[in-house]
Amino acid sequence: MKPFLIGQILSRRRAGDAPCFAALLLLVLSIFRAHAEGESATGAYPPPGPEAPPPELHSFIDSVKLDSALDPRGVQFGTLKLYPYISFEEMHTDNARRTPNHEAEDDLVSEDIGFTSQFHPHECIRAAVNYDFGWHDYVRKTERDYPTQQAGAQLSIERIGVQGMSVLFYDNFLLTSSTGELENEIQQFEKYHTNLAGMTAQYKFNRFKISGTYEYDFLEYATKAFSVNDYRTHTGRLDAGWEWLPGKLELFDQIQLQRVLFNSEIPNDFDTDTFLAGVRGRYSKLTYSVGVGYEFARPLYARGVHGDVGYNATIAYAPHRRIAVDVTASRNFQAGVLTGSSLETNTAANLKIVLTQHGFFTLGYFRNQSDRLDGVHQISVAYSPRFEYKIGRRVSLFTGYSRIDRSSTDKPAEFKIDEVRVGAKLSW
């Protein structure tokens, strides 16, 4: 009860201006008013009860964005930002030559140095460049040591001429003498280089979006003995979409035409036609893009058309800031080794769990199935758990294990491999 109300009651009572019951009534009303004001002041924080559960407790880890809390800050030069790094890795393998009989164990020591960069000179212009040089040394010399070089560039320009018009240019280069164990259509332990360059033009108006892409890709081996597998591809792609529910659901159609030309006298050149239709968008914590259709492979110097179901799907789900799952799947015709076209079916799944502010655990699964036109079928499967621990923003330590199993109708191509990796990365 407020003091000035009590004073008014007592003064009225002393002066005899009001009867006693009126003073008592005013006193009771003032008490109820004070009680009501107290309830309104504390109503924002009601005590826990059956209708008001206790507030959820959060740790410091939950109050920050864990996937980027300890990312390197980079080196700033005006509108240019560089992210240099150095990494070291040692891998122990029980089948260094990838043979059916596990003939040799070895340790592969790799050192890499490189950088990524971002350049934003204008609100409509963005660019990114990355480069990596690595050296890979087999300790027991079961295979030849080899270098690798990787480079990439990307330039995007928005609002070209009209609102909603944008273009994207990109180029990716790789030079190496070894491929991953899961690569079925490139010769193992042979030096080669490959380059993919392309551009995409996109126009968006209200809910409608259309884009066109052209890509040029080639692969060349260093030794003449394997130059029969050199090839180049020309790809054109048209994509049109309509946002049925803006930001949540988009319907799209995609048409792709590709020509694969081999640099040899063997008539393995072929064309592929791809027709896909599907949906893409984002709903709550789920991001998806699923396209299903049909693919055709048409040899240029032989009769007959090979057709099969094709698809391209990506699904990502993050139910919690500590957990993220993504799944990708694709099925299309690609250039095969000495066989012209090969129907490739790939499936990959990754589970990322943020254990602490510094520790990350990733579990990966990958499966590749190659159905070549010459009748050879290969299936490669891999499981790869990995743990990474960040020490501040600049140093990260990691360890992992991989199990790779390849089965094939061509028995000499089969193998099983167990690998253990440890390494560190220093970033700025």
C-alpha cells in the first residue's frame, strides 16, 4: 500500500469527514490495488509450474555460433582478405599399392601450403581465389613421391544492365600424380592434370528464375602410354525455376547437353542428354534440392542409345546447432577409362557433431558404383570417422580413420584398405 493513501485515510478519520466503515473500505481497496501492481511487476517471470516449465539452462558454448566461433580471422588489405595456411599430415596405410593381396604397408607424409582469399571491391562484385601446393612422400618408397597443385578462381557480378541479372565465372585446376581410392575412372598413380572452366548467367524476376551455364573441361595424362584416356568435354545447361512458396518451395526443370571427345583414334566419343525435374528450397531447419529424370548416352561412331534413370539430390538438416547432417546423391553418364561412357552412381552422407567449443566429430560415408559399357562393374565403399580439435583460431589438430572396400567384376582391380591419419593445420 502506498504511504500517501494511508495518510489520506488517517487525516479523514481525524477530521471526522468520513465514517469509520468508509475509511476501512478505502484501506481494503488500497491493499488490493498494491497487490495487483505487485503481480503485474512480477508477471514476466512466473514461478515454475505445470503451465510454466522452468527455463532451459544454456551453457556458454550454446551462446555462440560454434561452426565459426574459432575460424581464422584472415589478413585484411582494404577490400581484400587473405587466409593463408600450412598443414601437415601423416597417413598409415596397410595397402599402399591398392592391390587385392595387401602387398605393402607404408606411411605417406604430406605437407601443404596455400591460401584462400575474398575480394569485395564493390557491392555488386565479389571474387575469390585459392591456391594450394603440396608434397607427398612415401616413407618406404612403395610408390613414387609426387607434388600436387590446386588452384581456383571465382568472380560474380550482380545487377548487370537490369535488376535481377547476374553472371558467375569460375575456373578450377588440379595437377597431381595420385587419385583418391574412391576414384574409379582415373588411372591410379599416374601423373595428370585437369581443368574445369565455366560461366553462368542468371536472371530473376519476382518468383521466376532462369539460368544458362557453359563449361569446358579436360583431362590429360603426362605419359604417352596413357594419353589414350585423355578427353575434353563441352557442357551446356539450362535451368528454369518458379517459387511456388517464396523461400520454401521452388519447382524447377533442367536440361543438359554434353559432348565428350577423346584425344585418341579409338572411336569412344559420345553425347549425353539429361532431363531433370524437381523441387528445391528451405523449410525450417531443412534445406533440399531434388531432381529426377532420365539420361541418354549416344555414341558418335556407333549405333544404339543407352538410357537410364538419372537424378541429382542434396539434402541438409541441422536439428540443433551442435548437429548437422547432409546427404548427396547423383546418377549420370561420365567418361570412362578406355570404355567411352560409364554410368556413375554416387552417394555420400556426413554427420557432424560439435562436442565442445573446440572439438568436432565427423562421420562420413561414401559409395560409388561404376557401370561401364564394356560390361565391367565396380563398387567402392568408404567409412571415415574424423575428430578435429581447435586450439584458438590458428591451430587445429585432427585424426581420422578410413576403411575403403572396392569390389569389381575385374578381379585385379579389387582391394581393401585401412588408413589412419593424424595431422595439424596452422591458419591465419
